[in-house]
Amino acid sequence: MTPTTISTDADVATLINVFTVAPEKQQALVKVLTTATEEVIGHRPGYVSANIHASTDGTRVVNYAQWTSAEALQAMFADPECQEHMSAALALAECEPHLYTVESVHHA
């Protein structure tokens, strides 16, 4: 297992997907995303890591995921089995996925 590494020189594609969800559906969405990652998405070529975050006000869930390349991420999005799991997430929330680069990292 490769841990999540946040670094300006990490050779990964970083997906940050922000889901907007009704507070009463937040934990269901977390479960859908966690299950999808553990059972399907995490086994796709190019997968590195995923981190699911739930906002304390209940209105957002964020998936911070790393892939070996943007192409590997796009292949996952095109995979019918992965689409099935993403459809379950989209039945609970709206999402805004974007690829990012790490521009700056700071530590105490």
C-alpha cells in the first residue's frame, strides 16, 4: 500500500472531489465512497490512495485521491463498474471533481 504523499515533487495526479450533501445523507455518502474505494476503485490500475473527509457541519464530503496519472484517473471514470458506484454517490449528492497540482507544502 502506498501512503498519501503531499509534496510538490510527488509524481501523481491529485483529484479533489467536493461533494455537497444534505446533512442527513452525509454518512451514507461517506459509506458509499468508502465501499466503492475498498471494493472497486482501489483495485484499478494507477490507483495510489484516497482520503474521505466529512465536514463538521454535515454539508460536504471531500475525496482527496491520488493516481499515477491523469490518464489512469480518466480510465477509472470510464470504467462501467466504477460508474455504477459513482452513480450511487451522485444519487446522494452533487459533486465537483477537479485535478490539482501541489504548489506549496508547509510544516511546523
